[in-house]
Amino acid sequence: MVCQNCGQREATVLAQTVVNNQVKKTALCASCAAELHPEHALDALMAALAAAGARPRVHPGRCPGCHTSYAEFRESGRFGCPQCYERFLPQVKDLLPRVHAGAYHHRGKTPGRR
């Protein structure tokens, strides 16, 4: 098969692009494929996102403070840090009053009162 870009060399790479849910396949020679530089396109995208003020996304299932996942909490029964209480509140809202004597927020360990 001949390169669909230059029409001169044998195609050794099949490049696929998706635009508007339409897949376009293009057979390219090694020289034309090297000119695509997809790694540079990714770098340009990351730079554009940074310039636009995009914040790095926290993994939806992990605490931003200690990176504990909800599955890890379920396994161990312990949160990794105080931020876990805020992060996983929707999942454990019904459980917290039973565990913390009616409190919804972590208040730390305090000595008992006499």
C-alpha cells in the first residue's frame, strides 16, 4: 500500500483520527508518520489547559490529602486523614453518627471528661 499523504513510499503506519465520532484511517509511510508528532500535540494541549487556569483533577475516588480510596477505607475501616471525612461524607453520612457519637465532623481525639 502506498502512503496516502505523499504517495511516494510504502505505507508502514496506520494513523487513526476521530472527529465528531467519525473514525478516519490513513495509511502513512514512516517519514510522514514522523511528521505528525502526537507527543507534541499532547504537550500543547497540557500547556493550553495550564494557561486556561485548569486545576489538576483529583481522582474522583481518592482523598486529596492522603490519596486513600473509598475501597481502602471499607477494607481497613479507617480514614487516612481528616480530609477523608469531607471527601467521603456522602458515602458515610449515615455511618458517622453511629461511629462518632452523633457527630458528622471529625474533631480529633480529646481526653475524656470527668
